[in-house]
Amino acid sequence: MTPVSRVCSLLVGLVPVATILPGCQSPQPVRPSEYLIVDLVDEFGFDQPSDSWQFTTPDAWRIQSDGQRRFLHLAPLQAGPAGQPDTWESAMHRKYRFRNFSLSTWLRLDKALDKRPCNASIIFGWQNDLNCLRLDLSDLAGKADIALVQVADGRVTRLAAAALSSRSDFTRKEWHQIGILRNLDTATVDVYMDEADKPVLQARTNANEWGRIGLASTTGGASFGRVMISGEALPDQ
């Protein structure tokens, strides 16, 4: 079962009601009664990205192709001054905020730029750039690293991490399928790669219950194809 189809079992039977627990425990989060169940697919079939995406620097992003696959590409970025924090370039989905969701995308990273390993991130639970959750991936063709992190008031905390460079079958591939399954009812986030049955990362967090989803990088050289999002959503305002 792929991460996209897993959302069906995640969402079956969910109803927008509060569960009141006895004793001193706090009520569980309440889903707004007007939330939607949405399925979004962006295969980037045109020369320019759709207006569903909001870019930090629009001119830095382009639609490119690799055979039959069309994808959103972030051009290589120049390194900032030594000692300065890295600058994020992002493409945020502007139409919805998500709670429980399943996301799938194809990802490719270029080789190192100026001796810097390329990186990419999938952002979710985004409130602003200082408060969000991220799946960080770097150097998928070499010393591959993947981590789930929480950003709270700008402070980054790793929730789970793994090094994948020992898997030769992984590093030989150019494109990798990335899947994220978030379930706020169990406070879990599962990360899948290359349509595997078991997650490569698992973490528990109920931070940032509703938030936007986006794609990002601090180095550029990152390509994203066939972005699919299914889940509980509220129109972003």
C-alpha cells in the first residue's frame, strides 16, 4: 500500500467532534465542523507553476522535464556569507491548511554545489517560517541523510533522523518517491521512501495542528515532481 492510499484508512470514520476525557486530562483538539476532505495532484504539466503555489522568489523556480516526467525545479542558489544563517527558498501551497494528511512527491537532488551538498525540505504544519515542521533531506546521491524536525520560535529540534548512505540501491537512484503520513489523533508522523511498506522514520508530535504544506531548499538544485496531497483541510485565509 502506497502512502497516498494509506490516507483512505486514516480518514475512514473520522468525524468532527470533541472527545472529553475524565479527570484532569484536557480535551482532545476539536476539528472545525467545516473542514474538507481534499485530494490535490500537481503534475506540473505547464510551462509555469500553477497559482496554487506561492514562491519566496518566483524567478528561482522553473518547470522542467525528464523524459515523460515534468517537475518543479529550484535553480542552484549562491551560498550566503560565512557565519550567516542559510536562506530558505520555498514554494508554499497557498489554498489550504492541513491537519491529518498523506503527501507523496518525487524528489531529485543535484550533485554538490560549490562543495555544498544539496538539500531539500518538505514543510508541513507551517504557521510562519519560525514555526513549522519539516522533513529535511540532503545529498541523496551520496551521503544521504533524512530528518524530521520541529521549528519553534526559530529553534530547530530533531524528532527523528536516519542515514541512508549505506544502501547502495538507494544512492544509485536519481529520483526518489517521498511519502509523509500525519495522524494527529495518534500524534504520529511516518515517512516512507520509494514506496516501501515500512517507514524509514517515525516520530510523535502534536505540534502545529493545522498548517500549510510547502517545498523548500537552502542550496537549490532540488526538483519536485507529481505532488499529491490528500487529507483534512481548511481554506487558507
